[in-house]
Amino acid sequence: MGAGDAGCASYAEARLARPPAETVAEVPPDWADWIADLDDRMTGTCR
């Protein structure tokens, strides 16, 4: 991820601080779905 784009590089860096996947149970389902969708879109765009 990164592809030379500053936004993608910044997202890749921020993604390193993402909490462990098992903590998603502590997040309301609508938020968990939104976070997963956002992550999929950002990683797909920045590949």
C-alpha cells in the first residue's frame, strides 16, 4: 500500500495503529461495518 500518494502513505501509517480485530465486538455493529467498508475501500484504492 502507498503507491506514492501522500494520502495512501498516511492511511497505511495510521492503519498500523489499528486496534486488534478481536476488539470489534466492543464496537456497535453499524460502526464496525462502516469501519470495515472504509478500510476495504482505502486499501483497494491504494494498492
